[in-house]
Amino acid sequence: MDSSDKEARSPRRRGRPPAPPGVSRNHRVVTFVNDAEFERLHELARRDDETLSMAAYRLLTKELNAQQ
């Protein structure tokens, strides 16, 4: 199979299927925390058996939803 054969085939999507508009998380937010905050976040994530990223997201959305 040469490169022209690869180009002729339709590309297959890999990975997770796209989420509906308005639901997919497509904006990145970066923050820095100190050692104590990191440890508290890590403890929350461990307690709830989730990743640090998910724990941070949960805290963020909880606060944003409380302000509505």
C-alpha cells in the first residue's frame, strides 16, 4: 500500500465521539496552587476516587452554580 492508497481512504475518527454543542468542554483554564491547596485538592480527589482535574472541575462548577 503506497501513500496514495492511504489518501484515498476516508479517515476514521478515533477516540471519544464529539459532545453536543454547549456540552463539550473546549476551553482550558490554568491555575497554580500552593502546597497546602494542592494537598487539600489531592485529598478531595482521593476521597471521591477521582482525578485532580475532575476534583478541580467539580469545585469550580459547584461555585459557579451556587452564584446563579
